[in-house]
Amino acid sequence: MSANLKYLSLGILVFQTTSLVLTMRYSRTLKEEGPRYLSSTAVVVAELLKIMACILLVYKDSKCSLRALNRILHDEILNKPMETLKLAIPSGIYTLQNNLLYVALSNLDAATYQWPSDSQELDSKELSAGSQFVGLMAVLTACFSSGFAGVYFEKILKETKQSVWIRNIQLGFFGSIFGLMGVYIYDGELVSKNGFFQGYNRLTWIVVVLQALGGLVIAAVIKYADNILKGFATSLSIILSTLISYFWLQDFVPTSVFFLGAILVIAATFLYGYDPKPAGNPTKA
């Protein structure tokens, strides 16, 4: 059963990450009338949806008893403040990472979809290069921070007996607080002017739901597998997203460097999961 959950969660993570990257990229480059939705508010809404989903799962595990649900939440969260505070560190990093993902896709995709032509002026080319630099820095920061947060969260999950859903509620609580702080600091003026849900449409809600689902799936992967396999699943989803972009969206031309990276990721995944059979004892003559 544990092995089935392990590979099922990994498969769902690959599907979720691929879908999220493609839909998020499209939503950030889609040109519509009116203001574009704020990525900071989308991160907060995703955290709130994750908390609601986890509460429903805990409610189901409590045999659909509101009294039992209230007791579990009170005992596991309010009565254990130090255990709850442990989730503040990975929560802050994950919130930063989610915001950086929007920044990276917005800037890198702008350079991809708006190639400078010969008739453009020099300042347009400089803007494109600046966008690429900002996107690259966002990706690098997210990668380095994600590794630490994943290992830290795995340690917490596997050293305690609390359910993964309780841990996700704690994670989402701090994530909502950090996210709201980001909304106030960076987009407070825009929110007061056009509202918290400005620019939201059906595609935006799909992105938000996929991001909330990602938090649940990542927690399950770390619980039933480990953070290394989570990294491999994410890497495979990057390759899958790129192939879809090339064959379906036709907005990406792979280079030799990409093919080299793809081969290394696939080889690393194979070597990590390869379990050689022990050599049999040699028969004596």
C-alpha cells in the first residue's frame, strides 16, 4: 500500500506541476482588457484553499464528526504551539517560492513571446535582456530555497506522528499570513484601488486550484517517498512541459544544452530508482 501511494503521489505531482506551469504561463501572458490579476493575491487564495481542503480531509478521517474535528484541531494545533511554529520556516520559504514562480514565468515568457525584431529600438532589446535576468534570478532563488524547505519539511513530517493534513493546515496558516504581508507591501495600493480579486477569470481560478493541489501533493510525496524523489518528479515535469511547448504550443526551440540536461535528469532518475539484484553465492566446485 505504501509503495502504491508513493508512485501514485509522484505521478500526480508530475501531472500537477506540468499543468500548473503551462496554465500559469498562459495566464500571465494572455492579453485581456482591464488589469491583470495579482500574483500575490493568487498565492494567498491558494493557501486558503489548501487549508479548506485539509480541514475537509481531517473531517473525513474523524468520521465526519464536527466535535472530533474541533478536538483534533485544538489538540494538535492550539495545544502544541512549538510544534506549530516549526512550520513557519518552510512556510515562509514556500510562500516566497510561489511568488518567485509567478515572477519567473512573467519575465521569461515575455522574452519568449516577444522576440525583438530588427525594427525594434535598442531600449526594447535591453528590456528583454533585463526581463530574462530577473526571471533567471527568480528561478535560481526558488531552486536554492526549495531544497532547504523540502528537506526541513520532510524531517518534520517523518519525526512526528501528526497527520500530513494537520501539518498542511499549519503550513497553510503561516503561508496565508506571509502571503497577506506580501500583498500589503507590494500590491496594497492596487488592491485598495481595484479590489483583491481584480483580473480574476476562469483561467486564474484554474491556476489557483492547481497551485493549492500542488501543496497537498508535495506533502504526500515527501511523506510517502522523500524529497529527492520529489525533485526528480519536478525535473521530469519540466521536461514534459518543454516537450508540450515544442510540439503543441510551438513556442520553444530546444537546444543542445536542453537535451544534455534532459538526458542527465532521466539518467539520474533511473540510477536513483535502480535496485541491482545481489549477486548469487558462487557455487563451490
